[in-house]
Amino acid sequence: MTLDQTLTRDETVAPGPPAYERYFVPTIGRPIAEDLVAGARLRPGEQVLDVACGTGIVARLAAGQVAPSGAVTGADINPGMIAEAERACAALSNASWHEADASALPMSDDSFDVVFCQMGLQFFPAKLPALKEMRRVLRPGGRVLVNTPGPMPALFAVIRDAVASHVGPKPAAFLDAVFSIHDPDEYTELLRSAGFGQPEVRRDDKTLDLPPAAAFLWQYLQSTPLGAAVFGNTDAGERAALEADVRQNCRQFETDSGLRLQVGMTTAVARK
């Protein structure tokens, strides 16, 4: 896979969901989604729901595995993500998309064989109600697979500290939220409280190759809500200082082609 290494601090090319699909999905979203989907051992004919689907990378990986008689449904509270998922997955004949809150899914009881939630649980203001909804829409014996990253890798701590210094602590707090839930015991308690049986929870390290520091910084910022905060509250000189700070402190993660990220992933599998 060739990584896009073109974005600079002075570009604001299609920020938000389009940038997420163009930059975040190839470098981080897809490699992690491949692991999550593989763990489900999907079968043709199964009905799959992807909660907090973003631009649909989990759903599109699952779609081919459950075809031709199975189908995938993506749900996300962000209408921009749903619009981008529809565009990115237009070739899929067995996929549908819904703008929906994870705590109030517009799906019937006992509708799905598998429910995925990739790197979304940490952002839910009401985690337990969302997990209860995932259980409600599962058929008896159906399985849920949830994953989140954490604790914060050193590479992202560099970005968080630089944003806090050059933009402000409030925008930087987004990165604390990204890595805010990863403890297996917390996962187990949440899933049990939601009504699932004994969950299987594991933590694994994932190694990802990223573009060089400056390119990755701006790609990541524009793929997330941080982009609006940074570009809306800094001038060119301040962005240059932010970039220089990140480049200096990311030297320890450099490879011949970019950066290497090592991130812990907590994944839970449970049945209804």
C-alpha cells in the first residue's frame, strides 16, 4: 500500500469525512478493521451491523464475506460520515446506511448475526445504553465485536502536547478521549452490565507504518475534529511552529519511509 504523503500545513483539502476516508482509513482504519473483521469469522448469508461506521471500512470488508445472500448495514451519528460512506461504498450492492445515534438504533430486535463497533465506544457519552442497543438488535447467539486503542502511544502524546502548546488544551483533549477506554476489566464490566455473557477480552499491540511526521500531522488533524480547531485558531506562523515541534519530537519514531506507530488495541467479543 502506498501512503499519501502530499498534505501540508497550508492545505485544507476536503477536511472532515473526505479527509478521514483519504488519509486515516488507509493508514490506520483499514489495517485495524482487517483484524476486527477477521475475528468475527463471518459466513455467507449473515446480517451485519457496523455501529459508528465512519466512512464504512468495516462494513465494506464484511460485505464481501457475507455475500451474496448476506448484507451489511452501517450506522453513524455524523451525516457527513454517512454521505462519505455512501460515496466510498457505492459499488456494494449489499450495503445500506443510516444516520443514527448508537444509543437509539433504528433497527428491530433480533435483526443481526454480528454487530461491529470499531474505535467508536470511547466517544459515546452513554456507553452502557449503546452496548445494550447492540445486544437488542442481535439475534440470540449473535456476536458483538468492539475495539478501542490505548493507552496513548508516545507518538500521539507528542501530537497532543504540541497541540496543547500551540493551539490550546481544550482541542488537545480530543486525543485524550481517543485513548480513554482500553482496560480489559472495564470492558468486561460494561459488557456484562449490558447483558452479554462472559466476554472474551484481549489486548494486542499493532504496528502501523505512517507517512513522515509533517504529512501525518496534517492528515490526522484534518481527518478529525481537531482540524477545525487548528485551522480556525492559528495563523501560518503558528502552524509552522506546531509542525516543527512535532517533527523534532517524532524523530525517535522515524523509519526510512515515514513513522512507525505501535499502538495497543483492546478487543472484546461477546455473544447474546
